Amino acid sequence: MENIFDYIFAIFGVSTSNVDHPIVITEPPSNPHYNRNLMSELLFECYGIPSLAYGIDSLFSYYQNVGGNDDGLVVSAGHSTTHIIPMVQGKGILSRSKRMSYGGTQSTDYMLKLMQLKYPTFPTKMTSSQAQQLVHDHVYVSANYQQTLKEIENRDSFPTFDRLIQFPFVAPVIEEKSEEELRLQAAKKEEASRRLREAAAKTRLEKLMTRERELEAFTNLKSAKTVLKKAVWLAQLKETGFTDEADLDDTIKQVEAAIQKARNKELGIDDSEEKEPPATNLIDIPDDQLDENDKKEKRKQRLLKASYDARQRAKQAKEEAKAQEAEEARLEEAARLRDPAKWAAGVKDKRHKAIDRIKKRKRLAAELSDRKSRASQLRMRSIANLADDNGSPKRRRKGQEEDTFGADDSDWMIYREISRDDDDEEEEEDLALVNHYESLLLQHDPTFLPEHSFEATSSPTNTLMHQLTYGVYPLFDPNDAAQHHQMHLNVERVRVSEVLFQPSIVGLDQAGLIETMDDIVKTFDVNARSAIQQNVFLTGGFAQLPGLTERMQTNIQTISPVGSSVRVRLAQDPVLDAWRGAAKFALSSMLAKFAVTKAQYQEFGGEYIKEHGYGNVFRP
Amino acid sequence: MAPKRGKKSNQNDDENGELTVINLHQCKRPFKNPKYHTPKKWKNLKQVLTLEKTQDFDLDIPTYQSIECPPSVRPQKKYCDITGLEAKYTDPKTGLRYHNNEIYKVIRTLGVPGVQAYLANRNAAVILK
């Protein structure tokens, strides 16, 4: 404070050894003695002023704007507090005034906290002065808070409330390749792929050549059997790595088949698995009639026959399934054409069931991950039971000592239940089902729109949180750097100012503005009340909030008796009118009457003031 | 007496557009009493208030404490801690108030520091001393 006074007097160019001017200074209502003492001491002792007068800033503002000897109520929404002071006959009644601990500073802090919680991952830190700027520019008082909240929640009326704040950011530099470069890149890629293809074709060709050569060698070997003696031929066989003639025959067959396949592939002929049924001549002959080799043959034939039969059966089953599907689709179409409403209802029902299954699975997965949930505990109990070696000795009876777990196939299902693996396949199936039903509904049901589809309703962009954080338009694009630095101001615009009327929003255990005014007015006589209510005066920097006067008007009307008129006035210059009022006071005769002179200060002490209508009450 | 006319132009005048800045250390301050020494110790609000309490006055004289607003007697309207919309429900586990089940899902994903941050906004956080 001393520095401030130094500055003021230096700017004024005071060159005398004392400041030879009477001072009028404002103080808060019910200023503690200690504070006033310090101030008076500073001014009188350090600066040597001749006389000093104290007053209350909001009352000075009242004096400037209204003056007169009327009754009224002064509401001063200040920087750190909000005061409500009743006036009777133009003089403030301090004993009935009230103070709320919410003002400009607290609103800035609250705004800052709200934005920090709303955007916890915001790239830059928001400063207090930025929050103050937001409060000054965008906060207003809603006429009806509940109504405003409902309108904000509604997606259609939301854009009228939403304000988008863009913070400064640095755009990331994306290297834009020119047309030329893109073409070059594409050409290079093509080259590379072509080269690969050529190399692959070459290797295939080489393999084919080696195979053909092998085939030639083997057939030569085989034909050599007739030329050479058996022993020599067998020795040659063993040298090349075969165990006997059958082996050689098999290999020849394999190589021939491979060559055939390769040739077909090159020529582009599609080679399907059309194998003729294998020979089954040996299967029927009983075992003891056959010799060693034949027995082997018989076994091989049996295997081949079994696999061939299985393949035939599988093909049959596939065809049957296809036929059945076609049949079902036809039935569905018929049902649809017959009774579209019922059919649509049926499909919707099936879709709901599938969606329920999906949701249930999700819920179960969430529950199992929580250690304390019932599902998790049941699972642990199952695991404990399975791992239990001794079992319960009480239940053992003669003849029932064996553990019959596993005899029934459904016993093994317990392992499925305790395993926490994701059942992705089932989820995919269900999703596919849902999509199928939805496509049907989209085609044939006019009331089912794309936005009702499961995907749209469960996507995160459709949620309320997303709407409040990222707005409705333009759509949030995760790649856009500008959007990462944006904040949306919607509920906060009205919430910050609503604290004046409902301090419980910030946890202040105080009554709101209207309730306090009501209490104050009720301390007066019934006759005096109407006069006070007709003359409500708003001042102070925080009272510049748009919409405050209207809101006060409507709310005070609710607490005043029917038919009474309520008039709420805002100071012409809420910030500086206190000074103007004090200047007016100083220029009038009141200054001489109510200022405390130096002699009086030295006699009575620093707490001494003279009471006038625009200041505090003196407490001896 | 009003300050001298001529010095008004030194103030932050809109017409002038100039803001005179002076360095307090450099300029002379003849108006200050050289014998006066500012007290080095100040009292904070708590101490001032206790000091006030010790001085007794008549009951109808207002003090700094007495003009404080009393608590409200009207039922409190509850608002969602996350969104600010009307809150019809309260989460029993964390004590947070929420607007609908979508917000409830968000609350469940918050960790303890997040929950305490939201509660602190409402002056309802747990304070460990």
C-alpha cells in the first residue's frame, strides 16, 4: 500500500514535505479496527495529510447514481466479495448488511478449474489471466438456469450456446510431395513389383525343369529294371535313396502330379480336387487271406476310402446347407411381402437379442476384470474346486468314492467358463448378425435410419460428453492440430455466474443473492419493505455481467408480494462510479464535516471515524 | 482540495494515450516523513479476526464476521460434477453427482485423483492433514 501511495503522489508531483491534501478513501464494510488503524497511521504519520475520510465504495457509487433520501438496496458485486447493503433515507444501514464470499476473483478461479477438468489432456496450460478474459468475454447470467441447461443439452439448440475458443498453436509441417514426385514414386513401385514377378516366374520355371529332369532319371531307373539284373538294380535303387520299388513308384507319381499342377498353373487351368474314388478291391477280403504287401495295400485302401467318403459327405453337407439358406431367404422374402410390419418387428426383435448378447458379453468381461465382483468370485471358487485334490470327506460313501468328473461331456464346459480368453469369434458372429439384420431393415423398413444402427449409437462421437467437449460442428478430426488446441465453452458460461444465486455450486455454505436480499428486506418493517424493493441498485465490476439486471428483476419479483413493483438499476459505470461518488462527496460540504483531522487522529486513535451515511459505523 | 489541474495529464488519459511510467527508486519522494518506519510484521486475516473477537461491542454493531452471509435454508439444487447439468443421481462409491448413465460410465473410469479433483471443485474433497 505504501508503494501505491508513493506512486500516486509522485505522479501527482507532490513536492511539499507533507501531502497537503485531505484524502477520501474507501474501505470495505465492517473494516476491522486493525486494518483501519494501519491505514490511518500510514497516511497521517508517513504522508502527513491534514484530514482523512473513509467511506464504502458501493455507497459512494449509489451517491453518484441515485443520491437522494430514498430507501433502497445496494448490491455491490465486487472483486473478491459481494455485499448487500440496505439504505434507509439515503443512509446505509450497516448492521443489516450481508457479505457473500464470491466475486470476480473467485469466478476466475472457478472458470480455470472447470476448464482444467474438462480438458485434462490439453496441450497448453491455461493461465489465470486467460481464464479472466474468458469470464469477461463470454460469461453471462441466464434468465432461467434450469431452462438454459436443458437447452444446452439438446443437440439442436446447443450451437447457439457453444463458444469455441482457439488457443495459439504451431501447425505441423507436412511435406507435400509434388505431382512429379508422386508419379516417380508410383513408377518405382511398379518397377519393383514387375521385377519380383519376373523373378518368381523364373524360379518356377527352374523348378519345373529340375522336376522334369528328376522324372526322366526315375523313369530311366525304373525302365532299367528290365535291362539289369535284379540285385544290381536294387543296389542302384538303394544308392539313389529309395527303399524298394513301391517307393520309387510313389515318388514318380508325386513328381508327375507336381509337374502337371505346375503346368496347369502356368497355363491358367483351374485344377479342382476331382479325384476318382480310390480302388477298394482289397478291403472286403479278410486279413488272413492276404500276404504282407497286400495287407499294407488293404490298410492304405481303407484309409483312402475313408477320407474319400468323408470328403463326399462334407461336399454334400455344404450343398445341403446352401440349399437350406436359400430356402430360408425365400421364406423371409415371402413373409416380408405378406406382412411387412410384422416381419420388420421380427427382424428388429432378433437384432435386439443379438445386441443384448453383445452387451452382456461386454458387461461380463468388465465384471471379470474387477476382482471384487460376484462373477469374479464365482470364477475363483470354480477354480479352487477344480484344483482341490482331497474333496469333501463327508460326502464319501461306499461305492461312490470315485470322482465322476468328465464322464458327462458338459462337465468340461467349466474350463471354458473359467478361462478369461476373449470370445472374439462369438462377438464377431453376433456383430455380423446385427449387420445383416440392419441391412435388411435399412432396405425394407422406412422407419429404420442409419443413425439408429448399432454402430452409430455406440460410437463415441454420439455421446453427451463429446458434445460438450468438442461441440457439434465441425466434426472432431483427430488429425487436425488446430482442433487439439480448441476449447468449447457452453455450460461454463452460465455456471460461473450462477454461483451468485446458488453458492452451493462451489460448495460455499452461504445463501444465494436473492435469498439474502429477502432476509435483509424481511428485517424491516412491512411498510418499509416495498420502498426498499423498488429501488435496487447494482454496482461493482462483477455486476457488468450481461443479463444480471433482468435476472434480478424476475427473481426479486418472485419473492416480493403480488402486485408490487420491482426496479433494478445498474450503475452507469459500475467500475469507476465509486470514485466519482467519492469525488462528489469530497467536493461537497460533507468533507469538512466528516473528515478526521490530524489532531483528532492523535487524540482518538487510528480507528476513529465520523459516521456519515456512506461509510461504516464507528465502534468505540 | 482537489489535486492540481495541471497534473491530470500525467494520468492514464484516453485522449492522450500516454501512460507515464516512473521508477520509484529513482524519483524523489519529499512528501514522505523520513522518521516514519513501516511496521515489519503484519497480521493475517485469522489473527485480525481473533483480535476483533476480544474486543466486545454492543450486539447491534456489525463486525466483519457478523455480516457474513448465513447458510441457506432452501433445499440445494444439485448439479452434475462432470457436465454441470442437472444431477438427479449420486454415485454412492465416490460421492460424485452425475446427470445420466453415460456420465456414470465416465465416472467409473476416473481414478482417485480425478474423483478428488471434481470433488474439490465443490469443496467436498477429502482433506488429509
